[in-house]
Amino acid sequence: MTVQAGSVMSKNNGNPDPECAGVERLAEANLPTEFGLFRIMAFKSNLTGEDFPVLVKGDLDAETPSLVRIHSQCLTGDVFHSLKCDCGRQLQHAMRLIQEEGHGVIIYQQQEGRGIGITNKIRAYALQDAGQDTVEANISLGFEADLRQYECCADIIKQLGLRRIRLMSNNPDKIAAVLRAGIEIVERVSIEVEPHEKSLSYMKTKKEKMGHLLERIDDEDEARI
């Protein structure tokens, strides 16, 4: 089912997206992984200089809706396999799905800690150890709950020749940003993974305070903490 612009509740509150000012593709190579062979590409924002590693599988074209994942960098989850979040398992799940499908894209957005950076993320972790949730911790540090922007990610999708996609996301802000960029989402593919007892509180906060589309999180899960 095609996702319509008004069918998701974004926390963006309708604010216009900042300009990306374009991205440039700088390099490309093969990347064999435990999930299969991908192409890895390097894009860079013309405005901020932010690097965007991108994994591509198979042949892409404008009319065939490919799986697309915008994955926000999570050093603790993606590299160190932290159990505090679901990020690393989401990335692995996305790679498996694309390998099975035979074509798709993962854009690795380097905006650690929802845009606050690794040092402040660790400071937020300390506040969470003291009892705050992930949203409260970011706000206590003087940040908004989520500082990420997705305009350059949408530009990369277009540069890859895609106009109709199957977006792998539970995040209504990502969905809304892609739709605002004029890209058709023919299907939202859930990227939800089974919650671990260590990540359950974090995932409940994402659902209740950030509107994430998580079906496996409910009040009964509190008994597992």
C-alpha cells in the first residue's frame, strides 16, 4: 500500500526541511560481507561536508520499487553490539532483507546519538543510568530530542535513480521527509526487531514519546524488565 503524506504522524510538526545543497558521489567499490556482496559508495554533502557511506545491492531503476533503509549511525549498537538499543540488529536485518530481495540500498547517516555526537551520547547514557529516558537525557543536555535531518539522504536516493521505493523504517520522521522530497513510498517495510530486556525501556520511549511504529512493544513487556 502506497504511503501518503498525511498517513504518518511526524514529530517534525510540518516544519520545512533545510536545504541539502546537493551531494556528490566520490568513490565506489565492491564490499563482500557475511550477508552477501554489496557495492559501497561514498557520498559527501556539498553544504556540510558530511560523509554518507551507502551500500547498494543489484540493479536499481526508477520504476522498480527497491528496499531502502536510512540507517542512523550508532557506534555503540552497530560496532560494539550494545544491548541498550535495537540499532545494530536493525542494520543486520536490513542487510539480510536486501540480500534476499536481490536489490536495495542502505544509506548510513553519520548523525550519532540522533545528531548530538558520540561524546554527548555517552553523557546521555550516564543520565539514563541515573534514571532518565533517552528523550529526557538529550533535553537535559540542552538538545532537542532528535536533531537528525534527512534531506541529503533523500537526495542520494534520487541520485541512485530511484523514484519509487519500499522504505524500511519505523520512524515517522524519516517517512515524512522522504515523502516531502517527492519520492513515492509504495510500501513501508517494518524494521522492528524483537526487544531485548536491556533495550525494552528505550524502545518504549521511542514508541510513546517519538511516535515510532513498534507493534511488539506493549505494557505486558514491562514484566520482562
